[in-house]
Amino acid sequence: MKLTPIAFALGTMFVSSAAFAAADFVTVDVNADGQISMEEAAVKVPEMTAEQFKAADANGDGVLSADEYAAAMAQ
Ligand SMILES: [Ca+2]
Ligand SMILES: [Ca+2]
């Protein structure tokens, strides 16, 4: 039964990674400036259309902040 805790830990890891099926912010923010440009979204989140990007850009500054991206991914 010594393997049981390890199996449980592995199972927990898989569950955790499944919760991040969508690319997470730091992955999409290729140049690490803390914002996601439309170009970065197009490369890392190709299923996001320009219309969806603009809808996610709540303050209309042309880039997505971490909060804006998280809100868009939560929909
Ligand atoms: Ca960026
Ligand atoms: Ca914005």
C-alpha cells in the first residue's frame, strides 16, 4: 500500500492540469509584458476570434490584462 499516496498525488496533478485546458496567461503572454496582444492571442489561442478578443478587452486599450483574459476564459 506504499504506492497509494503516490498514485493519489499523480491523480491530483492530472485533475489540476485538466482545470487549465485553456492556455494560461503566462503561456499566452509570449513577450512577458503582462498583457496579451491580439498577435499573441492569435498564435496561442487560435480559436479566439478578433471579435472575441475585442469583447474580452473590457477597457478597450487593445490588449488583454490578466483579469480581462481570465474573465474571457471563464465564459
Ligand atoms: Ca504580451
Ligand atoms: Ca484591455
